[in-house]
Amino acid sequence: MTEGYLENETGIRARILDYIRDELLDEDVEIGPDDDLLSGELLYSLAVLRLATFVDETYNIGMSPADFTVENFQTVAALTDYVVRCKS
């Protein structure tokens, strides 16, 4: 885990948002925790896979194919909840 990020829900959400902003979106695109990631307007399919890899490697959660659901990846808030569930 990178220094400066907390292991609580707020820290997880911030880290995921930072990754999406820095690695997956154009600079002028704004995103919030409740924006729909899967609508096709924010992330394309390869970006979603990159995001899943980032989350899996960062939080060591052992993501399985069954975890790739709309419910887990629809928004940053949903993805944060998924990570929190996996870590508890």
C-alpha cells in the first residue's frame, strides 16, 4: 500500500478515484464516486480490466471471474464497497 492512503473506506475510494483519473481518463474528464463507470462514456472495456487488475494487485483480494459483476464495478462507490467486503 502506498504511503498517504488510509486503509479505510475513504482512503480506498480516494485511491481508486486517483488511479482512474491519472491512468484511465483524459485530463479534462471529471469523475465522482457515484458516476456510472460502465455506461461506455467513462471507461471502455480494456480500462475496466486495467482497473480490476489495479484493485486486485493493490488490495491483494484474489479477484475471481465471478467478481466481475455490474454490481461490483458500476461506480467507484460500488467498487470501494466490494474491496471493503473482500478485506473484512
